[in-house]
Amino acid sequence: MTDANRHDIQVLNGLIQSMIDSAESYGEAAAETTNPEYGELYARREAERRALAEDLSHHVRLLGGEPQTSGSIIAKAQRALTDVKHALMRNEATVAGGPEQAEDAISARFDKAVADTAISATTRETIRRVHAAIRTGHAEMSELKHTLESRQTAESGLFPS
């Protein structure tokens, strides 16, 4: 690895770690949901995130680096808290909340990476391409979570029919 590639590799590895965190969050949601339709969605997103992480890993290898292979400890702790919340509340909105929270974090990290003026043009283009796929998933998860929360509020009896 050359010094010229060091920063690109560091940025990409941070993004890979976020992608792994996101994939793991989707995997847990797929296992926790009681709705087969949501389970399929979460499993599909998990596979997509792992494929995107592998795409970034390939780019790290091309730059002469060693790609990140695990998620962050902080994300694992956040998923554990989400698991506790889901166990207490037992609803689909809390299941969707884990991946949606991971999507918020990953989206912010990609925004920062795209704005990084120290990365090479090739790496920036790779990041932009992956970021486009992430935005779609982020919007879908946000919409799902808000829909489930609205449905839960409407079914709670707080609003007259």
C-alpha cells in the first residue's frame, strides 16, 4: 500500500464496517420479525449490503490494502438495545427501527466520505455508486418504520374511529 492510497483505504474500510453493521442489523430484523413479507425484505437488504461491502472490499484490495471484515462494537451494542426494546414492546415498528437506525448512520458516513476532498477520483466514484444503492434502502426503511409506527398509534385507541 502506498501512502497515496492510505487515506482512501481508511475511508473505504470505515464504510465497509458500516455496511457490515447494516447487514447484521437487517439479519437480526429478519430473524425477529413475525411478518414473512418483512422477513423477505430484511433478508434481501442484508444480502444487498453484504454484496456492497464486498464491492468496497474489492476496491480496497485493488489499492493494496486489507479490507475490514467485521462491524463495530458500538453498532453491536445498539443492536442489543434494540433487541431489549423489541422484547419489551413486541411490535414490528421496533424491529424495523434497528435497520432504520443503521441506515441513518451509514447514510451520514457516506455523505461525509463523498465530501472528503482528500480521496482520489476513482475512490470517490466507487463511493458514489454504492451510496446511490444505499439511499434507496434508507428511504424504504424510513418509510416502513414510519408506516408501522403510524399503524401502531392508530391501533392503540388513542384516536377515535
